Amino acid sequence: MTTNIGLSLIVFKDPEEVKAFIRASQKLLDFEPYFELSYHLDRDFLESVGFLKGRVLSAHAPCPSQIHFPNLGSRDPEVVRDGFEIIRKSAQTVELYLKVVFKGKGGVSTGRLLAAVNRPH
């Protein structure tokens, strides 16, 4: 069984550092690195790392970064709706980069995840 380890992109300042890390990992360690999308990544950074498609194992919500984290425990329905919107956008972002489609009990796919997040709450 192959185990992939994902390094958080929070440690990288720009896409060139990510590319250099990939090259060094392959050359010096004979290792194919995988990554985790961080909650601090802005849209510009995400758009500049398209080369990571198929190298992302996980992500934090919110991704891209937002002013605040999703709050699904609020008593304010607007705050909860906003939280679901943040999660929906994060799922859409992850879908662009994922190494594998979400799988779980019943074969949950990214499409099903998005459908669940898009459901009226």
C-alpha cells in the first residue's frame, strides 16, 4: 500500500518555492511530494499553482482565504449560510487540484459533496 504525505502549502511564500521543492524532492530524495491547500492561500496564489493538479491530498476551509472561518454553530442564520458558502467555495477549489476524488461510505464523490453543501439549510 502506498502512503502519500501532504505538506502544507502554508510554508511557501511563492509558486517558485513550491516548484523548487518539487525538483529537490525528486532529485535528492527520489520522492514525489504532495500538498495540502492551506487556509491562508489567496486566489492569486491558487491561480499560479495550476501545476499542482493531481498533487493535492487535502485542504483547509476556507480556501481561498477569507476574512473569517466558517461558523456553523452560530445562532445567526446569515452567519451559518455564509459558513456553508465558504465551505462550498473551498470544495470547488479542492476539486480543481485533488489527486483523488473524495471517496467514502457509499462512494461519496466531489459532486455529491458539493450537492450536499449546496442544499438549502
